[in-house]
Amino acid sequence: MTKMSYLNFLKRTKLPPETRWIIKTKSNGKVREVKHLFDPGDYTGGSNPRIVHDQETVIAILEANRDD
């Protein structure tokens, strides 16, 4: 799924509020990958915690990274 089609999916789909994602970026700051998390707790603890995002934040990040 491309970045833009994933953005459209997120905009038109109401997901449960506890749904979370992580966003991987390239060295230049552009979005490389968006991963939907089934158990966000696995990603927030441990020695290498990751920032997890809610639906509105993911939409905002993807819109800011548009290649228009």
C-alpha cells in the first residue's frame, strides 16, 4: 500500500481509539514505513522504546510528508 493510499484509508476509517502505529523514517526525515501495532505495549518498554502514534497524529505526519 502506498503512502497516499494509506493516508486515505486512515482518513475514511474509524478505528478504535486505542489503535497505535509506529513510523519509520529515512535519514532525510521522510516517512519510509508505517506499521500498525497489535500490542503497542511491546514497543514502548524495554531498552529501545519507540514512539507510538494515534490515528490523528499519523494522518498529520503523512500529510506533512506528501510528495505533491
